[in-house]
Amino acid sequence: MSGPMSGVRVLEVAQWTFVPAAGAVLADWGADVIKIEHPQTGDSQRGLRQLGHIEIAGDRNPVMEHANRGKRSVALDISTPSGHDLLMDIAKSSDVFLTNFLPDARRKLRIDVDDLRAVNPNIVYARGSAYGPLGPDAASGGYDMTGFWSRAAGALGSTPCDLDGVVPQPGPAYGDSIGGMTIAGGIAAALYERERTGHARVVDISLLGVGVWASGVAINAALVSGEPWQTNPAGANVTPNNPLVGFYRTSDGRFLGLSMLQGFRYFGEFCHRVGAAELAADERFASHAALAANAPQAIEVLRKVIGAQPLDHWRRALDGFGGQWAPVQNTVEVAADPQVRINGNIVAVEHHGETFDLVASPVLYDETPLALHPMPEFAAHTEELILEAGGDWDRIMALKESGVIA
């Protein structure tokens, strides 16, 4: 593999998406990521065939592909003495150890910091958790729906104030994917420091911490004011003091998203483009202060005008406009978006002579889309890694006969 992480070896003992997603990002960037899976069960997500209302048929597995592409799979029972020995042999040549196992499991399996440092003092040890390594909840497990979305204010911050309920995450593994990028960034910084100083860090990233960061501006406002963030009502809501920030419904039931924080700067041209030139000449909106004071009247007119045409009409009318706007798209539309494609946010992956598309991690190096590789078949690289770690076929056969590897 090529990329800025070429030559870096990552040893991953993790399941589900949050921490494995970090391994996938590092693999996207060129690292050699070795995924350890239990010989009998593998990663628990290998059997996941239902995502919300979507039933996954055939050989594809979107969850596993998202979090595990480009890795090598080793089926190894690390709870056995011989399995643990092999794990440590691999760790000796690894730059990073990546895990989301809870503290008790790490101690029981002898994969805690001191265990890894005993065989490789220079290894960067990275832990992903629900609630962080300190405090009363350090040993508690959790998923992104709990640690990232619910506890860190993302759920309430996304729920309209007049909705009787709570808005769920936008999609599966939403917080996990954001968290995985954060872990990868933390590891990259730790490797950079180790390169400069020789000091290897322990890196901790929690879903709670990632969620707090994602809601950071609203939480900072709470720190200043002592007041919780107040969301807008449901529906096509618009900021009450700026008609060019918010959502407008189109005639086909779609939405146009506007985010022109400098509303007055763009107001005149926007009104001309949407066919409401009379607003641009109206004295009620003749200055920034006047526009803010009389925004509800402008919003009322713009709702009627924008609501009279379908979304595709507004795509054409606003093409080339300097103000900040976007169509509110669904996932199928995002997958076909030419801007997404040309920037390498979705790329083609070759596997067994066939090609399929997959979402890439969002960092572009030298304006060149990443070259992604498929997720590993279960246990596909077990023998290969044993040989790389200095073992031979006698050791391989003994481990197979004892059930330590698959």
C-alpha cells in the first residue's frame, strides 16, 4: 500500500465500528493493519445483515466494509497461552496497538499497556472507549447512540423543540465514524511525536469526548450563559433574524438549505435569482439592521416563492450563486453527487475481478483519491502473519490442531 502511513504497522484487537473505523482510516492512508478476530466468532458485525429498514443480501456487508477495508485478518484465540504468545510476537514488529476492549477484559487477556510495552517499549497504545479512561464510568461500555449522541447533547441538540420525542442519529455508526477519524488523528500525532522524540504515548479517545467536541460551540455557550441550547421548531424553519439561514420547502416536498451568515451581503442577488426582486428594493430590508428587524416578513414571502417550484428548479436558479446554500439530499443522491465523486469521497474498489464503490475516509493527499482495498475475508492472513512473525509450518499446524487459530 502507498500513502503517508506506509511502513506503519497497526495491531488491532477490537470489534464493532468505533475503533475498527480508526484502523480502516489508517489502512486508507497506507498502514498495514492486522485485525485479530476470534477463531469461532470473528468480529460480531460479520453476521449483521439488517441495517434499519435495509436488508443486506449477497456477499456485501456495508458495516464490515466501512470499518475493516484494507486490513489483514488473523483468526487467533488470544485467551490461550500459545495464542497470546503469537499476539505478542506480532506486537514486537507493530507501531500501534489499537483496542476497544474494556479494562477488565484487557487485564484478563493480558493486553493492557504494560503487557504490550513489555515486548515493545516503543509501541503507541491507543484505546477507544465509551466514556474515557478516568472517573466512575471508565469501565462502562457503550455505543455511539449512548456515549456520543445521547449523553453528549447531540440528540437533544438535533431534536426540534416542539417534537415529542428524540431525533435518532442520521444513520448507522454515525458517531462511530466521526470517532474513528478522531482516533486516527490522535494516533498520527503520537507517531509524529515518537518520530521526533522517541516517546511513545498512550492515546485515549472516547465517544463521549468526541460528542462533546462535536457539540462544542453550544456547550461553550452553556458554560457562558448557564442555559441549555434551544433548538428551532420542526418543519422548514428559518432563523428569525436572518431569512437566509434555515430550510425552505420546495413544491415537490424537498428542502433547500441556506446558511448565509452574512445575510444582507447576499440578500439582493438571492432575491433576484429566486424571482423576488421587489424584496431587494424594499426599504424594510435596506440595511443589515433593517433586514434583521424585519426578517419575518421577508421569510414569509420567500417561503411562498421557493415553495412554488421544485428542488431541481432551484438547483438551476442558484447555480453559480456566491451565497452558501445546498440541496437537502438523501443517501442515494449523495452517492451519485458528482462533487462527492470527483473529490474521492466515494471510490471504486476491486475484489475478485469485480468492482464496487465504497465511501472513503475524507482526507485527500496531493489532490489524489485514496486507493481502497476490500475488507479481508475471515482468517485470510493468519498463516501469512505467523510466518512474518518468525513462525514456521510446524507452529502453524500445532496452533490449528489446538484450535488457537482458524
